Amino acid sequence: MADPKFRPALLVVDMQEDFCPPNGSLAVPEGRSITPLINTLLAQPTLALKIATKDWHPPNHISFARNHPAGNGHTTKQPFTDTTTITNPSNPSEQYTTRLWPAHCIQSTPGAALIAELDTAQLTHTIEKGTDARVEMYSAFYAPLHDPPLRASDSGLAGLLRAHQITHVYVVGLAADYCVRSTAEDAVREGFETFVVEEGTRAVDPGGWEGCRREMEANGMRVVGKDGVEVRRLFGGAKGVGEEV
Ligand code: VGL
Ligand code: ZN
């Protein structure tokens, strides 16, 4: 009998070519190396939902440095180091500052494709996010605007999880310090027991993981290892992930 108190879902965040070496425009170091573990998790029938997210930007997206002229008008802002301010389209007083990136994951381009090694046949759903050119959205749930919420940015993920009576959300993918983290934060906000599988994610910033991990743990997420009880619980038998791959 399935335990109604344990209905887990797996969120596979942004395992796309542009976030992976060797050719990704915003490659996360070792980003591709986590795929075998993710595929092992995807194979577990205990997971009621297996959802991949895709960063899916229009070419004029606000997070691309190239879309922001620099002060002198001759060149554009610089990715990684420069920032821009984003305003709630319905409330000029609600703003946030956000880091700028190289152009990445432009809708329907090869860089936006899920990497070929990912076992997509196991997925139950794929969710596109970051489609609104006006806002940056790391979370797979919605943009970080709350007064009022930007309804157009809601991916429907919370509703999907609730429609399937999900209780526990396991998060893996890229990048640990951006989209994985924001997605896990919103999963907590939406009331799910939330686990980030440490070996199933990588940070974009060198040395970015330890601080990220501490802040996630301080904010209600649980960072768990692939061989720990929380992940073993996804496996029908008593085997750890290491014995499966
Ligand atoms: C991401 C930077 C920009 C991510 C997406 O998937 O973590 N990072 N867009
Ligand atoms: Zn993006």
C-alpha cells in the first residue's frame, strides 16, 4: 500500500545544454557530471511525479547583459559582474536587483535543449520558466514579485504538485546557487517537505556551494546525500544509490 503521508516528486532543474560544459554559454562547472545520479533517481517508481524544468527565455530577456546598453551607449553591460533592477509591471515601488548573464536558453535553440544523456522518457512533465522578458525568475514556481504577484509568471508547478497530492519534493539539477536554490525555497513556501540532493547539483560560482547549503538549511530545506535515508526511501528496496549506478 502506498503511504499517503509520503508522495514524493522529483524536480530536475534546468539540465540544459547552455548550463553544461563543454559548449554551454553559461556552463556550470561539472554540470554534466550529475546526470547518471539524476537518471538513477528518475528510474524510481516511488516518485509520483518526475518533472523537468527548462529555462526558456525570449531573445530580449531582461537577464541577458547584451540587452542592456552601458552608460556610454557604445557597448553593453557585462555578464556575471553587472546587474539590473527589475520592477513589478503592476507596482513601480516593488523592485529587485538581479545579476546579468550571457544570453542562454533562448527558446527553441539548441542551447535550450535538455541534454541528450538525461533519461527524458521517465519524465511525467516538463515545465518552462523565465518566459516573460520583463522579469528574472530563477524559481520554477513563479517570479519573486508578491505585491501583487505576477500571475503570468506562474508556471503552474504548485498546482500540479497539489493536484497529485505530493508531500515531499526532491530537487536536483542546475545551478545549485540559483535555480535549484530558488525552486527549493518556493517548494518550502508552498508547504512541501523539501530535499536538495547534494551530489545531484552543482553551483555556477566557484566555491558557491557551501554558503548556499548553509542558507538553504537555515531556511527550511534539507540538504541530503545520495546515500542517506531520505534518498534511500525513494528506492523500493534497501539499496543505496551507489549500488544502483
Ligand atoms: C540559471 C542563471 C540564469 C539557473 C538560470 O538555472 O540556475 N542561472 N538563468
Ligand atoms: Zn536564465
